[in-house]
Amino acid sequence: MLLLAAAIAVPVASIAQCPADDGNGPWLGPLTLHINLQPSGCQITEIYCYRDVVNSGSHNNLERQFYVEEIDYGVGCSGLSFPDILHGAADALAKTMDGLPYCGSGVTLQVITTVLNSCWGLAGFNPDGTMRAMPCSSGTCVRTCDYCITLNPVTHHYEAQQSNCTYSDTNPGDCVDIPTGCALAIGACYHMPCWTGGPCSTDYTGGGGSQ
């Protein structure tokens, strides 16, 4: 079970394109989310799309799905590996959703699925000095988790709580593994761990995941 790190979420319009409708409904967006990832203070901007699909096992019979298209990062991120930045950005998307149920016995939890590309590369620096990371190659990392909100007894703020995550990673095989030391070269295409606790990724949950 994971208590999500604090983030400042400010959705604004983006010029990127959402994926085509695959028969499960159109994607909405794209939107840009600005995140202050805690406790590192890493400043992240991600471009994403979302949609709701019918799921009788989810809160209000709707499953929220997110698709991450781009991640830019810079200030405060030097102590984090890119897989940590990628997963932190994915986790923060739950904060854009209103109406998460309160945690408690018998509550139907909110199902949220986050779709990431299996392979990512550093495209270079933006004019503002941040690094731009883009999907490269094909393949997807699909992560589905249950969410609810609970009161933090220390901060006295409600926080999203994540549990029961499942993962599915389709590695196309034409991107390389992250090198020892976790330093990524601009222009190369790397296979990212689909779950926290993978190569160069902090194990936030204490148990990682399974492919």
C-alpha cells in the first residue's frame, strides 16, 4: 500500500495529441500537469490524456484511465533516477481526479489505470533548461490500482491511498536496458521498469511488482 507523495497539480491546455479511440472511448485532453514531487522537491511537468470507461467493480461504475505522453523535469531532480521521476509523475495523476471514495470497510474503491510507453528516451533540453523525456519505440506498461482517500494524522490533510496494483509490460525488444549506474544518454531509447522497485527505481511499496 502506498501513500502518494504530495504534488501541486495545475492542469492547463497542451498542444500535444491524444491517442486515437481504440473502441473503448475517446481520450480527453491533452493536459499539462505541474508537479512538485515530495520530499525531493523535484519539479516535473507531464503531458497526459484521460478517459472514463465502464467498470462495475470501480467506484460509481467508472474506471479512470490516464495516458502519459511526455515528461519534462529539472529543478530538484538531480538526486532521482528517471524511473523514479516517471513513476512519481504517474502516481501524481490520481490527484487530478475529484470524488475519490473515503477509505473504509466495504467501500468500493476507485480503479485507476495508468498507461505508459515501455521505452523512453531523453530528447534534449528545453529552452527553459529542463530535460524533455519522450516515449520511443512501441510497447506499453499498464498499471491498474485501487484508490481511496484517508486522513493523514500528522498533516491533517486527506491523501490518496493506493493499493492492489497489477502490472502488464509489453517490451517490444528494440530498446536497451538501463545501464549500470542509471545514467541515461540523450538520444538513446531505454526500457523502463513497469513497477517501482525495478532497475534504478525506488521500491515505494516494499514489494515491487510482477510482470
